[in-house]
Amino acid sequence: MRRWQRLARCVRHGPCLASTALARVRALPEAALRDVLGGRPALVVAPHPDDESLGCGGLIAESVRLGEVVHVAVVTDGAGSHSGSQTHRPELIRQLRRSETLEAVAALGMPPGRVSFLDIPDGLAPHRGVAAEAAGKRLAALARDIAAGTIFTSWDYDTHPDHVAAHHYAAAAAREVQASLFSYPVWAWMLPDRTLMPNLRWKGFSIDIGPHVAAKRAAVLKHRSQTTPLIADDPSGFTLSDAQLATMITSKEFFIAENERARKVALRRAANPAVAK
């Protein structure tokens, strides 16, 4: 979310510190994924190749274990992560990151045929206008094709503009196909503690991914261009640090309800916690 939008929400709802807001997210009640999905397929919307594993790796692995159907849509091509490389031109990086994504979902047990790529240029995902509407329509068409009842997307409090754009596309798709919409934090976990956020008490759920932590870590590490010095000739290139990975790969994943359908699911789970296990 852009800073001015976040501050506008602070004015509307009152402010709190990011440390408080994120503690509320970490306190979301645990749920059984089968009950959340309600027997219908799910669509995971990832802003970049690797976000599917960082944000939803455990959810994907648990879906596979349960025999639930989950698809992944990767919004941007990831080609901007090492724009200064001479050995890896954008087309090569685009191909590399696509292959890394397919390896990552395989590590989670998901068939590669359930991954779609929108190939919007990395760092340039539009936030408004015809192109943004078209991206939402593409996700809606995919959600409709797979009969998705739930869409998971990046949280719009993540600091990367592509994450915010992906959130807007997924929200438009959820409205069009009448799906529940939940978001997952990735970069929001890195917000400085004293960052101002709106004083909201989010609804949602968490899932225990303890049995899948190793698979999630393996999936993230399949994104070698983002986790190792694979592309060594770009000093400004992006690499996830050990500290960032430790923050993102834990024994739980968290999902915030973003529309009325999702909030009803969250409230139902809170009203009947006995079936969460």
C-alpha cells in the first residue's frame, strides 16, 4: 500500500503501530484448511515468482495432502530482479524464474499444469486503468475456469507496489466470480515496528504448517536466483537474506479476510473453534 493511502486509513480508523497490527495478525485463530475451502478449488495469486512459496507454501502443501485442488497464478515475470546483469538478460531471467516456480510448486507436491503466468513486467504492474482492469479480468477468467471458491493474494500492506497491484487484481476477480478473498503478508512482516498502520482488528485465520515447513523451505530455495549468488554480476541484484527467510518461513501461515464472504468464513471458524483441528 502506498504511504499516503495507509496514512489516510490511519486518519479514518485511528492509528496503531505496525508491531501491534502484526501481532494481531499473528493472533488470528487456527483453522483447518479443508473447512475454509469448503470442498472447492482455490487460486493463489502471487505477485512475483517466489511469493507463492513465501506466502502460501504451507497452504499449497497442505492442500495437496488433503487432496484439495489449488492453482497458482504468477502476476509478474520477475525479470527485474537483476536488471544490471550482463550475463542474464531480461528474457533469460524471465525463463529462469518461470522454471524456478515450476520446481518450487513441484517441491510442494503440486502439478506444474496448475500454474499460470500473466507475465506482466516486473515492477510495472499497473494499479489503475485499462491494463489493471484487464489483469483482474484474466484472474477472474482463471478463477471461473477452475471453479475457485477462494482466492488468496498478497496483502495490500506489503510495501512492494506489485504486491499492492496483485491484491487489487485479485479483489476484482473475487468480486466478479463471487469468491472469498484472503490476503497473506510477505513484505509487511518487515515493516519497522513504529510504522503507523490503521487501528483495525482483522478477521481471518492461521494454519499450522509444521509438517510442511521443510517442504516450504525447499520450495523457496528452488528460487535460486533469489536466494543464492546465482546471478553474480549485478551488485544491485535482489537476494533474500537469511533474516528475511527466517521471518517468512515459520510454522504458521496467516490469512486476512478481505471481503464479506471471507469474513463470514472467518466468523464461522471463530464461532466453532472445535473443528479447527
